[in-house]
Amino acid sequence: MALWIVRHARPLIAAGICYGVLDVQADPTATDQAARELAHTLPKEVLLRVSPLTRCQQLARVLCALRADLHARTDPRLREMDFGCWEGVAWDAIPQAALQAWTDDFGKHQFGGAESSNEVLARVGRAWDEDHGNPDTVWITHAGVARAARLLADGVRVLTRADQWPLEAPGYGQWLQIGAIKQEIPPPGGCSPSPPTAKI
């Protein structure tokens, strides 16, 4: 089993805004480019799970139009983290006390009052467990889910400190592969996954 973690294309939202489940669209041109790269790279008849958020659904629609063997299944477990009342707020406008409370109790604290990091890890873990042992599977999803998958690949199921959360994630429209080949795989055409040192 190999799991492909694909991040949606660049969202149409201003830089510096906190967004997780905020349902913003992705750039159509970037989405088309990412879909074409994926269509040329993915093996035949992989399972395809997709976050319900628009920016991921866009990529799945274009990809499936290019690859008749692929059939998308929406999976709410693959949505981005819910930042609650801070959705759509500039990060630099969020009170430092709110950020500190999250850092101090990173696993359990519900930043924005909606969802904790451990809750994200648990729901992604349920999808992970369901797909374990399956043929190659593709998740079209978000940076937070990709980071959770990295933890799951290392056997981490519960977070207690903020520094446990991985910094690395695929760039917009890029992906990584976990499982049978536990490394990032550069697709053809120059749309390569983010390097291990990237901070997204």
C-alpha cells in the first residue's frame, strides 16, 4: 500500500489569513496544472478520497475528467483543521494569549473553540487505519492532514507538545507518498513535492 497525500492548489485568499475549514476556492489555472501532473503520475485505478472543501473538490473534478479510471469519494475526515472563531482572521490580529494557550496545551486545546490537534489526528487516523493494506490510495487534502499523516506514519497517535507537530507539508498543488515507498516522490514536469526543509 502506498498513500499519496496531495495538497490542493493555491487558494484564492489573501496571505496571512487564518483559514482551515473556511471554504475558499483555489486558483483554477494552478488547479489544472496540478491535475495534469497528477494524471500523468498516478498509477492506474488507485482509490481516491477527497476533502469536502471546495479547493480540494476542484482538483478532484479536473483530475477525474483527465483520468476515467479514477472515481472520487468525498471523505469529511480529510478536511482541514477547524480554527473556529479565528477562521478568516489575520494571524497577526489573533491575540497572543489565544496563540499561547494553544501552544501551552497543543494536543488538547481547541484553538478557536472548535477542534484540537489531537482531534484532527484522531479523525485522520481513522481514515489512515481504514486505508491500511489497501491498494494505492490518493488523498486530495490539506497541509494539516498531510502533517497528521506524517505523524501516523511514525506511529504517533497523541500529541502533548507543539514541537511534535511536523513543519513539513507539500506545497500547493504538490504531494508526497507514504507507505511502500516512504519518501517524497518528484512528479514529472517540474511540479515537485516540497523539500524536507520547507516550512509551510
